[in-house]
Amino acid sequence: MKDLTPSGSCARMREEMPAFLYCELEAEARAELEQHLTGCASCRDELAAMRDARVALDRWRLASAGDDPRVLAREIRRQAEPAVVVPAALAPRPFMPRGSHGSDGSRGRLVRLAAMVSGSAAALFLALCALSTEVQVGDGSLRLGFTLPGKHSPSTTALAPELEQHVRSIAAQEVAMREPGLRQSQEELAQRYSFMTKEEMLQEILRLSQAVDVALAENQRSWDDRLTTLRNDAVRNDIDQRRAISDIYSYIRPASTDR
Amino acid sequence: MLETSTTGPDSVVPRVAEGVQRGAIGPMEPSDEELVLRFQRGDEDAFEAMVARWNEPILQLATRLTGDPEEAKDVRQMTLLKTYQGLSRFEGRARFSTWLYRVVLNLCRDRQRSHDARTRLTESSAEARDDGDYVLEETGFHVARDREVASVVAQAVLALPTAEREVLVLRHYHDLPFPAIAEVLGAPVTTVKSRMTRGLTLLRTRLAALET
């Protein structure tokens, strides 16, 4: 029976065949392979099979997707910008009345009810604005403080630490939720680099752990930025509100004095 | 039946479509590293130039590794995003292309671990697709035959083990020399050549089996 196992020389030559096919073989090695091929029918067959495979590969062509790079780049830039994510706990919830798939009549009543509620809310809001109301949330209770027009207006800074604490606790929860996922990614990476020595792998894991620490720190920084934005917005809104009230009073006062 | 020839390597003709190979750079165009530097100095247009150069090679590589055009688009998106976010920290210890290929390969491996996309390709993208989104190139008058052959080759490539497929795709479709592939994979050149040998042999065997 014919021995199909390639000899040591043949095995070595076969390892060089792809480099030969892709014109990457040095002149000396190429000459050696060609010399070998003249006397080895088995290797000639092997080379012919590899060449067939290479020719076949050319048949799998992919058409260009034709995407506009400018559009792609714009999209990437947009994605890369830190998105202001409203935590679920703070996000407004859509109005989903029970039985919203009911008859038109019940839907009509719900719409009227919603209009009445929102109208009342708007009226209350205006009233609170006019009285320069300060809202404080804490210890599970809601406190409202009123300042009559002309008196010293309340400061909004009293609210900031509680808001900050609230946002920070949400941020901490998010980080805690992501930690198991990050650990799993580390394990997957360790598997991926299984060809590394133990020492190299440990170094790689150390590097990744540092990267995770950096990512967590960046995440914290991003929350700090959001918090600053929220605080600035609150201050700006407060100033706008005072200005509006002042405008209203400057409009109302002459009318009342006329009377 | 596939053509057989016993002459030298030069007789092996058609090469992969131009522009796909290593993000083809013209003689007057800046190198990737120059673009990185420009970006780091605040030139946002440099990123656009980079996208223009690399989006197609990334997409094609990801398509051939995942076997799923939609997955490939996701991989491209993620790769470009990572590039954008990482460019400011890029120190040039490795060549930019090496770094980029590594990112694509890692993303493709991650996706393959989650589900076997190769099966999906054999059912979808390698088949004749009429959505015009990302179809197999149609050449000449023998469209049906071309598609059939392309589908057979695609199936055979996607059926290869990941290690062999990566080397084969990088070498054949992206024209990366073996030492460059070794750098991307972080493996010795001899290992890369062995994988290529095994890949081509396996491919020929699988194609022969599919032909019959």
C-alpha cells in the first residue's frame, strides 16, 4: 500500500506553497521548492489543488456597498458625542390609561379628563410661579415654600445637593449593573488569547482591568458633566422664571394703581 | 469543474477587486499615520478621509468573516466608532492598519461566539438577493451560474475553522502579506503560513465535495 504521509521534506515544502502561490517566497526558497516539485508528483498534485482553491476564491466577489463616507463619518461623530441619557427613574412616562383600546366614547372621556387634569396642573404651576414657590424633596416628603412678590426670592441652591445625591445613586446603580458584564468580557478575552503564555495572559488581563478602571472613571466624569449641566439649567430656569414674574408685575402694577 | 494548472504562481489570474485591498492608498494621498496625526491636531476632515479609505475594506472583511451583511454593517459601525474614539490616544506602536484589522477581527469573533452566523449566510446572502443592498457581484452574462459558484465558494470559505478563515481572507481578499497577518494576529509567521496551507487544502476538499 502506498504511504500517503508526506515525508519531512514534503511537509516543509507544503508549508511554503501558499507563499509560493502569492509570490512571497524568497528566490532561494522558491528555487528549492521548484527543484523539489520536479521530482515529487505528490507535491505537484498538492500545489495544483491549492492553486485551484486560490482560483476559486476569486469567484466570491462582493459588490461595493456604495455608502457615502461623509454620511458615515457624520453618523459616527453623532454616535461618539456623549448622549444625555435621562435615567429611567426620572424619565417622563407616557400616559397609558387602562382600557385604552376601548370604545371611542371611553377614549373621548379619557381625553377630556386628561385635558382637565393638564389644565389644572398648568394653572397650579402658574400660581406657584407667581408666588415664587420653592419645592424641596427630602425625607420622603414634599415641602413647598412661598415668597410673596417683593420679598427676598428663595434660592435654588438648597435643592442641588439632594438632586446631586439622587443622580449619583442612579449612576452608582448603573456602574454596579455593568460590572458583571465587564468581568465576563475579561474572561472571554482570556480565552481568546489562549495561545499566549500564562505570563503574557496575566499582563493582558492587567491591562484590560486598567482599561476597565479608566472606562469607569470616564463614566463617572460623564455623570459629573451631566450633573453640572442639570444644575446650570436649573439656575437658568430660575433666572428666567424670576424675570418673567418681574415682567408680569411691572405690567400688572400700573393697571392696579390706575384703578 | 474548477480550472487546474501546474505552471508557476504567475499564471494564477484574477485578483480581488481594486480598492478593497488594504484600504488602497494613491501615491499622492497621505498615509494612515499622517491622517491620524492630522486628526490629533484637530483636523476633523482627516477622519472623513479615513472613513472613505477604510469603510469598504472593513465591510468586506466583516462580511467574509461573519457571513452576514447586516452583521458586517454593525461591525463596520462599531469599528469606525472605536476608531473615532481611539484616534486621540493612538500612539503608533503598531501600524494603524494592523490596529484596525485587529479591531474588526475581535468584533467578528465576539459576534460569532454569540451565534452561528455562518449558517445564516448559506441561507440568505449567498443566495440570490433582490434587495439590492449588498449583493454578490454579478459579472458577464452568466449571472445565475456566477451566483451559484459564488455561493458554493462562500459556503466553503465560511465552513472553514475561524483561524484558517481569517488568514485566508486577509491574504487573498485584502492582499495582506503573511508577516503583516502575523502582526495582526499576534502569531508567528510560520503559524500563519501553516493556517493558510491548511485553509487552502480544506477549501479544495470542501469545494470538491460541494461540486459532486
